[in-house]
Amino acid sequence: MEQSELLAASEQIPAEKPRRTKVAILGFVEHWKLAPFDDPTFEIWGLNELYLSIPRWDRWFELHDRRIYENDRHRTSEHIQRLRAMTCPVYMHQHWDDIPNSVPYPLAAIAQMFPNPCPEAKPYLNNSISYMILLAIAEGFQEIHIYGVDMAHDSEYHDQRPSCEYVIGIAQGRGIKVYIPSESDLLKTLYLYGYEQLPSQAWDRKLIAQKGDIEKHLNNLEAQIAQLIEARAQYRGAHQAVDNIIKNWKSEHKPGSS
């Protein structure tokens, strides 16, 4: 759909207040595990294929054009089956009859409530997390936690980070409490411009956590490599043993051999 069609097709935001006043919005980075899954006062919002990892959720978001994942033959069938089985609201571009709980994301209302300060520009939304944060603001949540979201400078999503930080600023400007764990790259700076030259403590914690994640993955890979090397040695030995049997069998059964 074109932008104008999406705006026309989207629903309005419900007038009633959310049942809970706190929401945790989750992305894919390792620190999603810090989310308050055991706290019933929080709604948990997930997206895309994060259902493969997290233990519970209250709403789901799949805001990509459906054709994108339908054209991925390795992904489409299981992903659509998962969305179809969701018992919570599934925010998408539109309602799909084969996904019973799918609901149109209220894009028109969001665009109207949060216009771009540049009058001729589109709403400053270039990632799913920004859409989710703005919906939480619009619905009146008093506390927004964000876990598993980095959009680090060295990742493929770094160009999406300014939009996410922009909508976080909107939330804080409206008096909403926003929590971001120290492990996240969001709203982190190496030093306070003009006043500091050394990394902040939060940045140190971020780097230490990142280093720990890297070391864990490296250790897992080293263990897998060691197992593969051992398996290769075993198969090489078995291969040599079979080769020796074949050679011995052939020599014993040569014409004229006794």
C-alpha cells in the first residue's frame, strides 16, 4: 500500500485507558532477558520473530509489508502459522482474515498526534520500536521500559536509532517514566560534551556487558569447533580402517593367491 492508503486504512486509537499503566517493549538484543516477565503489572510487547525467545507477551507487532516475509520461503510458513495462533492483538498493516487477531496499526491517529516538526516531511518513523513507543504514549501508559534494543553504530540498524531516541524524548517530554537498561546503547554517550573527556560509568558497563556476550559466543564456538575436530578425527580413523579392510580383502582374493 502507498502511505496515503495506509493512513486511510488504519484504525483510531481506543479511547479507554490501558488496563495496565506500565509496558515493556522488547527487541532482539541479549538484554531482553532483563524484561519484567514475572511482574503482572507490566504489559509485554514483542515483535517479528521474537516469539522464538521470550516466555510471554500481551501484544504483538509485525509491521513489515506482508510480501516481504511471504517471499522468504524459509520463513513464511512457520511465521504466518505463529501469527495465526496468537491469542493477543497482532498489529499489522491491516486485518488479515487468515490471522484472526490481526488489527491495523493506528497509523493515521499516530501521524496526527505526533506530526513531524518539518511540515512537509513524513512522520519520523523508520523502525518498529518507534511505532510501538508512540502507541504506548498515545494509549496513556505512565511507564515505558525498553529492553533488547541497541541500534548500535556498528550494526545494520544504526540509522534507525535517532528515530527511536526521538520518540523516547517525546515520552519523557510528556511526563512518562522511561527506563532503559545500562546494557543498551540507546541514549548513551561516551562523554559529556564540553565537560568530560573520559567514558562515563554507564558506557563502561555497556562495554563490559558487550565483551561478556562476545566471550560467551566465542566460547560456544570454540567448544563446537573442538567437537567437530574430534568428530573429524574419528571419521578419518574410521575411513582409514575401512580402507585397510578393503585393501586386505582385495589382496587376499587376488587370482592365484593361496
